[in-house]
Amino acid sequence: MRRMSFSMANEDALTAVMAQDSRIIIMGEDVHTLRRNLLVRFGKNRVRATPISEAAFVGAGVTAAMAGLRPVVEVMLVDFIGTAMDALLNHAAKIESFSGGKWRVPLVIRAACGGGYGDGGQHEQSLWGWLAHIPGLSVVVPSNPADAGGLLLSAIEHPAPVIYLEHKLLADYWLDYMGGATRKTVQFDVPPEGAHGPVPDNWHALSLGKADVRREGSHLSILSVGVGVHRSLEAAGMLEQEGISAAVIDLRSISPLDTAAICETVSKTGRMLVVDEDYTGFGLSGELAAVAAEAGIPFKYSRVCTDRTLPFNRSLANEVLPNTRRITDAARKLVRQK
């Protein structure tokens, strides 16, 4: 078993699979510098820098996938994916269905997401609920290096489009960019277990739609993804000192959802607390409640989400985002409900 950073795990897994499959290419702005090790090894035909036009290079990725390649298209921030939504919403997600399975789009959109570092509401969104809402798109959000590499392999092998989101507080090259140079005095609340950790000696794909039980518990179930998993684990440790036993479930995948794991844990504890850095309304938090309710499970419910546009001020933003205090407060109230 090796140890790697979150970013290194992604690059190591990508290197391994690109060496095995010449159909895999990388496209996006600045990939010639961000993925320079891959550029040196595989050349500019397979690591292709593009102009700063998400609509253009995501659209090119869709057609490249239809033509037989397996593109990994990098959108710098998930916030910018809006300019390419026609290619995803009306084409990549629907082509297989409209063609009766004759055409497929084995495309990966890789994008950074998440807040907590003071870059404002146009650069710190998560948006996985919005994207998972679209039939035909899969959405994965790893929380640690081992899952990062394994889920990236799964995304590349998947015969349909996958949105692969990596939280910026886990990715060391993002942290270098955000906190380096003139921002050396800036500190970030980075979960150490997510930014670095053990990875397998040989990468293998993790099944899409398979959650991971990160902590067992009997009083309530906390469900989350990405950095939220680490905030939830920290909160669960604090709650344990008060005699509250909290299970923590890492969903890993927003679409498809591991409905069996969701129903199993909520059936055991009778309480569901969703920790979701995405927006509250019409998103993942409500979908998880619907899964359990439609299964006929009696349970009590609460959620800690991002309720409004993130302020630029970091102190204000940290109160808007799910944090450990908000999670523990919500858990206590949920457990006390009769």
C-alpha cells in the first residue's frame, strides 16, 4: 500500500490507464502545464491544450467520444460549466437514448468544485445536484486519494458521460495555487485524511453508485460527499463524547445513488442528517429524503447545506458552508426529536 496526495492519486491512475489505452486523450485550457508530466510522456496529440472556450472544447469532447476516443475534458471550475451546458444537457446526455444505443458518448468531464478558501460565489460552488438532475449523466465526488483514483478509472471506463468533481480543499495543486505566492499567510481548513492517504499498489476501478460506510453508528446516519464526509467524521467524533453515536456514509456517487446503502443505514438509526455543500433547494439533500420515504422507512430528517450565494468574505462564507458546528448542532436537535 502506497501513500499519495489526492492530486497525485488522480495523476497516477490517469497515467496507468493512458498507458494501457491509446484512445484516452486529455483536453482543456492549460492542461499543457497542469498535466505537464502526462504531456511529456504521451505527447501533445493526447494532451491537448485548448482555447478558453468551454462551449467549444466540451463540444469537441462530445464528438471525439462519439468518434471512438475516450476524452477526459478538463473544465477548470465547475462554475464555468454553464457555458457548455448545451453540449452536456442536449447532446452528451441524450445521444445514446435518441439513437437507440447506436451512438455512445464515453466522455469524462473533470472539474474542480467546492468552497472554503475565499474566492466568491462564482468560483466556489459544488453544483453536483444540478448536474445529477440530468438523465444520462453520472456524477461522482471522491473524498480521499484511494477513491479519487478508483473512481476516475471507473469514469473513464464508463460507456456514457461522467462528471468527475474534485473538491479544491483536497487537491494539493489547487491549494498551491490558492494559498501560494502572495497568499502565504492564508490558511485553509483542509481535512488531512482527504488530502493525503493510502492508495492501492495497483489501481482498480471502483463501482459507480457504491457508497462507503466510513463510520458505524446507532443514533443517526450522516450522509455526505467530498469534504463534507470529513466534516461529518469530525462532528461524529465530537458527538461521541456526548454519548451520541453517528454513522457516516460517504456516498461517493451522486448519480447513480446507492439507494440500498441509504435505506439500510436509515432503517438502522431512524434518523437521517444530510451534509451537502451544494444548494439546499431541489438538490441532493431532498433526493436522499425521497429515497428513504419512498422505501417506506419511518425516519426523522434534517440537513445542513449551502442555503444562499456564497459571500466573498471568508468569515461570512464559512458560516454559509456546512461546518462542524452546524453539523453537530443539527445532529443534537435531530436526536432530541421525539
